[in-house]
Amino acid sequence: MKIIRSDEQYIFEGRNVIALGNFDGLHIAHKQLILTAVRIAEENNLKSVVYIFDSHPVTVTRNTQPRLITDFEQKIEIISSLGVDYIYLQKFDTEFSMLKPEIFIKYILKRKLSCAHAVSGFDYKFGYMAQGDTGFLKDFCIKENINVTVLERIDYLGEPVSASRIRNLLGQGDIQYVNNLLGRKYQIRGIVEKGKSIGSSIGFPTANILLTEDMQIPAFGVYQTITTIDDIKYKSITNIGNNPTVNDKNTEITTCETHLIDISEINLYGKKIYVDFIKMIRKEQKYQSLEMLKKAITEDISLVKSYDE
């Protein structure tokens, strides 16, 4: 798979099938859309292209930063795993946001992307002020000799699959529901940083990952997780929160702290780890002493072990 940036003077050799969408979170509906584009490309001896933006459009159109369900690295990995030939990374700036829908089709889809067939979701919007919809896409693409496939809405338990729904569920800590909508385990990844070593002092060393402000994190609590380090998977528990028991300065810094179950002798500082969330064990609590916290963690670990029996 090749990644092409919009500022490159890249010329496609043949015509392509373009998967259109914001792909925020890359949930099961997005995957279905991309796989449809890949299938159409294979059936017609064309190449498949997933068209994505370098930043969320609302950062420009509304001057706000939405919380991201997947980071850019993970998004690229997931798209690549679906058998796509190209990812086209569009720079989304003020100038691009001003493009009228018809200009987007004629200049971007037809000329730059060499589009033979466009695939979108039922609610796809594009162009200045989101003036273009799937009806406009179909009608205008006919004039440009471009076929269009619009996927019907995909529901889960009677409600549409959407990134906003996933964000709400993450905020509630309903990881199992989130994982069903994503079609994979929700993941936080990052480089392990040195913490206060409080976990180590009570017998439960943790790997601490820095959480950035643009991440959509789960509700504060303790979670059953699987942590991957150097391609090896470990059973683990992860706390998301601000450590109320030991947070004597009452700071509001949110941390992601992971304890590898039954693993003690391992140096993780500076290593990149991948934490897959399975389910919430309990909400974060403030305990009256470190001994009470230690007892709670011991019970958390016993509970996680019982899930595997």
C-alpha cells in the first residue's frame, strides 16, 4: 500500500475506485465501505484508494478539536489491513474547505484521483459548508463519467453505527459495546514514561502512557486489558483516571496506568506498548489508605483471572 499526500504531484497510471468519508474512528460501517471499494476495484481491474484528511474537518470549519477514537498511526494500520492499494492524504485547510461540491468532483475526484467509481456512506457530505450530499454526488458524477455506490445505513441493535455514538459509550465506560461497534478492541498506545512509582511501592508496578488532549478516552475506572509489548501479549489491568487515593495535590491530570498480571521483572521505560481494552471492572475510587488500594487491586486481578477460567 502506498500513501500519497495531496501536495505531491502524483499522477495515477490508471483509474481508481475511491472510498469517501471522514473515517472518524474507523468503525464497522467504515470498514464495510472500504471493503466495498476494494471489491469493486478487484472486480473491474482497478485500484482502490481511501481518501482521508490530515486533520478532522471541524478543526478548520468550526475551530474545534474533536476527541479522536483512533490516532493517525492506528488509522493507517487498519486501512492497510483491508487490502487497499492507496491512501490519499488530503491537507484540510481553509482553502480546501472553500471548494464547492462540483469543483471537488471535477478537480479532486476526476483529475487528481482519476476516479472511475466513488463509494460513500448514506450520510456523506462534502464541499463548502457541506453543501454536497449523496444525491448531488450521484447526479454530478454521471456528467463526469464516474459511477457511484452509496451504502445504506448500518445499524447495531437498532441504532446507526457512528463515531459520536462510540464517543458517548466510551464516556460511559461501556467498552464491550464500543468494541462491537469498532469491530476490534479499543486501543490506547504510547511510549512508557516514568511515573511516581507508587504502584511499585505496593507491589503492582505500572506502565504509564501519556494521554494527549485530543484523545477520546474511556470513563475513569479500572479495566481488563491485553497489553502487547514487542509482539508479546500480556494479561493486564489498566486504570484510567487521576489517582484520587494518592493525588495529594488534587491535580486533574488524567493518566493511563497498566499493570501486567503476574509479571514483575520487566523494564518498560521507553518502550512502545499497545493496550487493548476488554471490559470495565469498576469505576475509579478514592481509598482511605494505600493498604485499601492494594486490597482493591488484588481483588481486581483475581476478578480478571476468573474471567479466563
